[in-house]
Amino acid sequence: MQLRYVFSEARTGFRRNLSMTIALIVTIFVSLTLVGVGLLLQAQATKAENYWGNKLQITVFLCTANSRSPQCTNGAADEAQKQGIQDVLTSHPEVASYRFQTKQEAYDIWRRVYIGKDKSEQQVLSTVTVEDMPESYWVTLKDPQKYQGVEAAVSGMDGVNNVQDLRAVLKPIYEFINGMKIGALGVAAFLLLAAVLQVANTIRLAAFARRREIGIMRLVGASTLYIQLPFVMETLVAAVIGVVLAALAISALMFFKVYGGYFGLPPGLRSSPIVEWIDWWDAARAIGGIAILGVVLTVIPTLVMTRKYLKV
């Protein structure tokens, strides 16, 4: 098999179908970039869930003098009620540990988090006292995914105002990330379909332009694979260029947005300690995935379509 002929025909095909090849590269680039972003969002959602899953606690807020829940009819929780709650938490099989937070500790945390320097916040500070803050138990679970049992065990007890699970607070964040992931992958699926159709059109035009050469090669006994190789080379090169451009786009996203802080840019997402962020290993896996996808979605349609259009 003369590889010189294969490369020569591939170059000829590029020149004849330059606009179609450029359109194919752009389509592959955009679609694979979106697939890569979807994979990164998937990795980020998994990391966020695992990170917070290992840190999530159930907070049992006790009654204060101003509480209005049915369990708080006698006002603030007394020592007997606290002891009953502690007995449940100590004996419950799903509880790993717990700690008690006093009114003063809650008040100090509230001041540190919510009180700023403007006058309106200072006025709010003056109206809130230590006695207004609820006492609470912060419960760490053996398995963060199994929290319903503990929540059900303490939520109806006397002296318990309410039980808060941080999952309710984080649920909108998870839904937002998952929504972005589904959106990116959905748009990418349509663009990948467009890329496959673009491959089919490119092969059809190339086969029509070379119908005389193909007929001669058939007459002299050339194999189907030998005739197909120039077409495969054309689409493979387009796929490789598209994959490289998509990889550069994903790398730029990681470099400037996730890590950031370079060339005078503001700090990236990883400067925030609120969650575990995606890293270069996640980006490498996403790039590897789109590389395989890009080659498969161009080479296989090329082999299928050439069998159809190369019949002379």
C-alpha cells in the first residue's frame, strides 16, 4: 500500500473541500468543548457532594423564650429536656458524636458573621442579646447519607424548636450545577449530531469530486480500505484539530477561571475554601474523554459513509 498516495489524496481533498472542512472543525471544536465542560461540571458536582457529605451535620436548635413551635409551650428548654435529648443522641446508632453550643457561643458567631461596620447593622446588633440566641446540638453522623433516623428521633421531642439539615441549604447549589451540566451536554449532543451530518456531507462531496479516480481504482482492483483511507485521513485530521482546540479551551478555563490569579486577573475559584474544586486531573480526564469521542464520532461515520458513496 502506497502511503504517499494516501497523503496526497488527503491533501487534495482538503483543498477541494476547504470550507466544509473548516465548518467541520468548528462544529467538532464547539461540541467537544461543551462536552468537556459538562464532564467538568459532573466532576465538580461529585466533589461538592462528597466534600459537604463528609462535613454535613444536623443541628438541633432548642427552644427559647420566644419560640412558638408546639414543643416549646413551656418556654426555653430546661435541663431535663436537654438531658432527654442528649440521651437520644448518645444512644442513637447513627450518631458518631455531638457537641453542645451555648447561647454565648451562638451570639459570638452571629456577631462575627453578620455584623459589619455600617450603622444599620450596628442598630441591629443593639437589639439582639445573648438570651435571644438559641442553644443547639451539632450532630455528626456515622454515615452522612443516613440522617433521616436521627432527625425523626429528635424533631418531636420537648424542648426542640427545629432540626436543620444543611442539605436543604445546599440543594439549590446542587440543582444549579446539575442544570448547567445537563444543559451543556444537551447542547453538545445536538452539535455532535451536526458534526456527524457534517462528516457525511463532506464525504459525499469528496466522493463526487473524485468519482473518476475511484472508478479507475476499482477497475485496477484496489481494495475498499485503500480507497477509504484518504477520506479517513481527512476527517481524522479535522477531528484532531477540533480536539486540540477543545482541549486548549478547557485548559484556558481551568487556568484562568478555576485557578486564576495570573497576569493581574482576580483570584480563581480555588481560592475559595467553601468546597473542594476540580483540579488538573479532572481536566485531563475530560480532555481524554473528548479526544476519544471526537475520533470515534468522525472515523466511524466516515467508514460507514464511504461504503455507501464509494460504490461506483
